[in-house]
Amino acid sequence: MAYRISEDCISCGACEAECPVSCISEGDGLFVIDADSCIECGACASVCPVGAPNPEA
């Protein structure tokens, strides 16, 4: 199950820099994860200061 970034995102960019497969990009007001490229490693979640990246349910 791929990760997604919630509305809690503060657009700091920490997750984008940490992603080993570069599937995170800046969207309209928050960062977004390409679910097809996400390898579900959780690296983004471990560096996010507000806990915005979460596994999709």
C-alpha cells in the first residue's frame, strides 16, 4: 500500500529529499506521492515534522 501525504503537509520538502525513488513532488500547496512509484519504505514519514505521509488505507 503506497503512502500519501495528508492535508497536514506544510510544504517543507523534507520528504521529497528523503525519498529513495524520487516519487514525491511539489503539488498545489502540498507535496504529493506518485502511488505507482512508491516502494512503501516509510522514509518520508520518518522525516516529516508534522506526520503528513501515511500509508493509504
